Amino acid sequence: CEWDDETNEVDGYEQFGYDGEDFITFDLQTETWVAPKQQAVVTKHKWDSNKAFITSVKNYYTQICP
């Protein structure tokens, strides 16, 4: 995560890979998972529908990490 001490802006990302390639990434701005590969689309839909999981990830990057 990144924290700008002048603006108090927080940014971060969570990214998972498989076999040396990007698999799925969390976009903190849109609060959704991004699936660059077709194989990750099922995981994206499952994780996007889990609002508690999204809240937990967002909380980590905006409250705990900085």
C-alpha cells in the first residue's frame, strides 16, 4: 500500500498470480476484482459477490496498512 503524507491519500493493490502470470487483482478505486485472464473470471464473480471479503480487503489497505 502507499500513503501520501501530504494529501493523506491511500492507494494499494492486491494481486495474485499463477504459473508466472497475473491471475486476479483487486482495484481499490472501484472495489472490484479484475480478471486479466479468462480462467480468473469465475473467481472474480465469486469474490465480487462477497461484500464482506471486499470490505475486509478495502479496510486493510485504507486503515491498517498505512
